[in-house]
Amino acid sequence: MNQLENTLTSLEVAEMVGKDHSKVIRDIRNITSHLNEAKNGLVKIEDYFTEDTYQDNKGESRPCYRLTKKGCELFSTRMTGAKGTQFAVAYIERFNQMEQHIKQQPDISNLSPELQMFNQMFQAVASQEQKLVEVNDKVDNISNIVALNTANWRSETGNWVRQMAIKQGGGIAFKEINQEIYAEVERRGGFKFNVRLRNMQTRQIEKGYSKSAVKKLNKLDVIEADKKATQIYIQVVKEFAIKYQVDVA
């Protein structure tokens, strides 16, 4: 959580309970559906959950929820045993942090309008400086990506692709991102990796390489054998790393 607030997002809850965000969204929607069915004028759903959105790594808007402390308490009733206890401890600690943060903020209600205005200006400047720091960090990271050491391009690009996959959900994403990268390299280079890979395997069989060695050949070996393909591949991976905001610092 970047800022202490009086709610938790469903993304944070998903991380705390070790579940996919989509399943947390599903559970919250089921709970709100039950609340709507039992609504008697005394229950306000917004006291528990409010709908919101967030931007994913591709910059696309996705649905999420914000949970109040009461919402977390209600959500925790869906879990039993150790997981339920662990989640209860986690959200109680978070809300206690929020309350302590609020208590530490100076009370400016008794200040003159002029001083309150200056305080707002100061907070705005401080916020802007924080944003500039974040922008500078991103610029530094992009510089590190652009300055890829081509001598170790296979290990470095492989690490970046793994980081992209982690941000997108793991093993399945790793395969999908690789497929996207290879497709873009093929488009720019005007060649087909599968054809080149078969040709490389055939040549090595003719040269007497073992079947196990030939079987281990992959698209990266094809790329490495062609300087133009290597340059295109490195450029494409750099662009993907910047798009997925991979941290290489």
C-alpha cells in the first residue's frame, strides 16, 4: 500500500490471503449479492465495500473493490482455520497503522485560512516532489534497460522475461510473453523461427551431433546464430521490459 488510507483494496486482500484477485472479486460480489437480498434499510453496502478500478501493467482499467474494516471483518467470515486467523491479524495490523498515521497528522482546523492555504500548498509541493522522485527512478530504470550488456544478452533478457511473467501471474504468463516477443521479432525480421530451428536441427544431425544435443536446440539458439535476429530480439525485449515496468536496478 503506497499510502495509508482508511480502506484496503481487494488487490491487497488477495495478496494477504494468498488468492487470485479474480477469486477475491468473486467472493466480494457474492457477499454484496447476499447483502442486497437481505437489505432491510439498516445495512449500507458502502459501509463494507465500494467498487473501484485500478490500472494493470498494460495501463488498462480493471475492476477492484475497497474494503472498510467492517468489510474485512465480513470477508474474513468466509475463511476458517489458520488462514482466517492470519488474515484477521494482517488486516487488524493494517488498520491500526492507518489509525496511528491519522493520529500523527497535525490538526490544522484552528489555523487561520491563510495558514491552512499555505499548508495545502506545502503538501502539494511535497506530493509533486515525490512524483518527481518516482519519475526519476523510472527514467534510471529505463536507462539501465537501454544499456543492456549484449555480451550477456541471453541471461539478462531471460531474467527480464521472468520478471514480466511474475508481474502478470507466473508460469502461463511466461509462455505467453515469450510467444508475443518471438512473434514481434519474426514480424520485424521477416523470418519464421520454426523453419530456422528445423533447418538448424537438420544441419547438426548431418554433422553427427547426438540426438539429445539436437533436441535441446531452441529459438534462442536460432537467434544467437544470426546477428540481425539477435539485435532485433534484444530491442524487442527492451521495449517489453519498459512496457511491463521491469525493475532492473
